[in-house]
Amino acid sequence: MREDRVGIPRAVEARYSAAGARVLYRMLGLRRATAIFGDMAVAKLRGKPFGHLKPPHDEREALSRRQIASALMLHDALKRRLPPDRAMELLQEVIVASTVIFLEFAVGSLSRSEIDAMSVEEREALFRRIGRRFFNATIEWGEPSDASLTFTVKRCLFPNLCRLAGAPEVAPLLCKGDAVYFSEVLGTIDLIRPETIAEGGTCCPFELKWKIEP
């Protein structure tokens, strides 16, 4: 992908879709999971979840709609076939599994030693590249320190898109995978995020606090 482009490569989309599908097959079994996928296919043919809206304002909104469309259609399908609590629990597992794959693409590995070794220009280029891949968000980066890397999401399209799709309760679930990726998958970072826009905050302040590296 060229440096001036935004979007998710098809191969990455296929990987995180497959990760979510594996969760459904494991938790629901072949028959019920296949029925869920059938419901989602019908919903897509009917223009869900955004067919009732005006066309996107720009490319970033179009890409944001595409990124979360499957989660919203899965939410509707699960609600029809499972008790509410179970539906949300399973949706969360699928979203986290998919988010981890996306973050591997969008962020990649981060470590204190790698950041410290970069020149100012290299660091700024890294932050720009990461920011472009979060086309749903407007990000303001802080100055890296010996203790942490910080940035603030000033605007996020996902909560409003979930609300417009009639499922505002899905928006907070989209944030849960961040902690799993940074704190568990990478293993070099503790994520501190006292509030999120999806849960009613004015912004999403991220502090990626470095753990002591071996």
C-alpha cells in the first residue's frame, strides 16, 4: 500500500474475518454458525447496516462503515438467535479476535528500544503511518518518554455509526481489543485509558506504559 493511501488490504480483511469465524464455529458449532452467516448474508443483500443512510461524506467514512459493517450485522443476527447476554458475550469474543489481527497490521510491534533508536523523522513517519491506518479516528500524538508512549483520539467515527445503525451498545465493544493487543499480545506494554468516546468520554487518551524489557 502506498504511503498516501488509506484502507485495509484485502488479505488483512480476510485474516480478521477468518479469526472471527473461527470463534463462531468453536462456540456455536457448524450448524448454528452457518445459520448466523446466512442471516448476515441476507442482511447485506437488504442493504444493512447503512443502506438507510446518505452516502459517506468522504473516503474515511466509507472505509469506517466497511470496517464495522460485519460486526453490526453479526450483532443483529446473534440477537435473533441467542439470549441477549450470550449474544453480546459472543460478539465481544469475535470483535476482540478480529481487532487483534487488525492491530497487528495497523500498529505492528512496538517496544521502548525500537522507539528510542529512531530518529525524530523516523518516529514521526511511524506515527503518521499508524494514524493513516486508523481512518476512523483523528489522533494527536504526545512526546515519547522513557516511561510511555501517549496519544489521544480526538474524534472517532465508530460510535456515531453504531448509533445510526441502531446499535449504540456495539461501540464500546470495539474498544476492548486494544487492551488485549497492547497488554497481552505485545506483552511489552500496559495500556492505560481512563475513558473512551464510545463510553461517553470527550476523547480516548491512550498511555502505552512500557514494561521492563528482558
